[in-house]
Amino acid sequence: MLEDVTAPACTVCHRGLYADELTHQACRPCIERIDRDLQALAGDKGLYARLGGRLMPGSGSGGPAVSGSRTAPLPLRLEPLSLMARGGVVTILQTWIVDWHELLDYRHPRWEGGLQQQCDQAVSRLRVLLPWAAENHTAVDEFAREIGQLKRQCEAQVTGERPPRRVYVICPCQQRIGFTLDTLGLRCPNCQQQHGHSDLLDLPLAERSSAA
């Protein structure tokens, strides 16, 4: 009787790995997508820099400017401000660098310049270390999700686009799972089964009442 051996799969999208990727945690297409997401954040025309133009009320997705209101509007919109300030985009990027440096036994990184400069430096460093993370970091799937989420949050503030609509399906274990159409894959919180993007689309839709 042949032993049932599970083929190595990408931890991000859960697709099978090619022969030259078998020692990796993430496949080449996923790493390229992460790299594009990182690049989109950096630079004087990147998403992080463009958040500064969405701070005033009425300048972005927060709605039209209030005129003749009895109460003064907030001086700044909180959503883009929280992404720009400490604890937002830059801090999240730097936290990942610290994590990777510790695993590599590298010196603790030093942050220089203002937040925009630190954003650009962090993106540059993460891109340099990304091939290593793709092969060695067991949490590269979490990194991919977090960077993708940062990009979408910034895009929502810069362009005013609505977040992707959530779809609810039923796992074979009968657990209801929610995901968006740009979700590459996820693990069922109940049975821990990994579902790739195409697998999620093949699952039966949850009834509308159960998805509320």
C-alpha cells in the first residue's frame, strides 16, 4: 500500500510548489505579489506618501467637506493619520525587519530620517530579505497577508474605493468561512484544513441568514 504523502504547498496560496521551490515556504508568484505590494507603499509617489493628501476632512473617502456645520469638523481625518503615524505602516514594516534580523542574528536595524524616509528604508530592506523569507520564514504567509492588508488600507484612503465584499462559504466540517475574492487561501479555524483560492470558490455558499 502506497503511503499517502502530502505534496509540498505554498503557505500563502496553498498551491503545489514547483520542483525548484520544494524547499520554500512560498511560491514564486506569491513572492512577486508581496514585492509589488511593498513597492506600492514606498517612494514620493507611493501610497504612504499620498496619504498626506487625504488628511483634511473631505479630501478622501471620508465624505464631502462639511459646510455650515454647527460643530467644527475634526482638524484631520483619523483613518489616514493612523496609517501615517507611529504604530501604523512604518511601525509594522519595521517590526518585521526586527523579527527577520533576530532570526538571521543580524544587528538591530537603525531608523534614520523622518517617517517617509523610514518607510522607504524599511521597504528596501524587506525586499532585499524577501527571497530568504520565502525559503526560510515559517510566518511568511502572515507577512504576505499583513503587507497586502496595509496596501489595501492605504489604497482605500487614497482612492476612496470600498473594501472587497466578503463571501461566506461552508467548509466540509460545516464551519462557516468568510473571505474576499482577492484572498489567496486560508485555514479553517475549526478543522484546520487549508483551502486555496480555487478550493474556496468551489465550496458551497452559506445561506444569507447564516452570513449575517
